[in-house]
Amino acid sequence: GGVNVVATATHTITRVITGLQDARNIAVSADGRWGYAPLGSTDRLAFLDLQTETVITTIPVADYPNLVTLSPDGTRLFVGHVMLPIVTVVDTATRAVLGEIT
């Protein structure tokens, strides 16, 4: 139901960002401001503001998103799915699905 925030110096969980049912992993923007989490069984992708530690929005993506990574320039997200041989491509600025790679 959440994403753990870990203090790397002490290796302890300091906070939990809630509202993330079935969060699978997280990608973090290069500047550390934004986080992106696939929400497994909900078929959604969450956009997180890591400064305020809140969920900004979620968008629908294809069946069972499981992995997410950012393009080197941070403008695109690539979302992998457990049950489908596709990668969903998402624009980070508009928070819109641009298409799928099969």
C-alpha cells in the first residue's frame, strides 16, 4: 500500500508514501523530485512528488505493470508488464501514454 522512504546513512525506513496499492518498484528522476511507480494489479502508473511525498495522479496503462525505467533525458517512461509482451511508453511532462512497443 505504499513506498518506503529509506535513510541510506542508517538503512532505516523513515517514512511511507501511502496510496500506492500494489506498488511494484519506483523510478526516480535525475533531480530526485519525481517518482514513478507501476501499480501491479490496478493497471495504473503513479506519479509521485518526492518533495511533498504525495501521489500527484495515476494513469491507466496496459495489464499488470510491473517495472518502470526512465529515458536518459527523463522525458519518457518505459513500463514493462507481467502478462503482456509490450512496453508502454509514457511522456513524463504530459503524463500521457504515447504508445506501446511490442
